[in-house]
Amino acid sequence: MRSTTDCTVTARPEWSRMWRRAAASEGGDVLRHQLKGLAAFLVGLTLTSGSLALLHRVASEAGARVELVTLVVANLAATLLGFLLLRAWVFPGRRSRRTTGSPAS
């Protein structure tokens, strides 16, 4: 049975090779994709943190249930916004080709 350290040591070079291969095939866009992904994450984090801060500013005596509802709604909005940002801004023009049914013979 392999230990976690063995798996990490084995996986690291493979990950590095995959990263370099992807960077070469994408023409250097990997770093740009990573930075745009980070920006999309920060937008979601700001949305969820900001909603809780706004709640405490508007209703400082809000109970735990109100906080929970606020966070659930903010997380749903952040998830939707993150998905849309990733699809339209980070990876534009990459549409999956889905087929319905069986292929024609």
C-alpha cells in the first residue's frame, strides 16, 4: 500500500508534464486562464462576504436563520455568476458539441 508521500512524489512530475504540455498547446494562455479564474473566484467571494457584511450593517440584530438564508442566496448567486464568468469570459468560444440520440447510420 502506498503512502500519501509516495503518491505526491509520483504525481508531481506527471502534473508538471501535463501543465507544460497544456501551456505549449494553448500558446501561453494557461496563465491568463488561471488569472481570470482567480478573478471570477474573487468576485464570488466578494459577493458572499459582502452580502453578510451588508446584512450586519442593515440589520445588526439579525438572527442565525437570517444569516443562513442570506448566505445560501448569496452562494447561489455567486455560483451562477462564477459559471457564467468562466463560460463567457475565461473560456469564450469553447462550446461542447452535444449530440442527442444515437448517431445516424
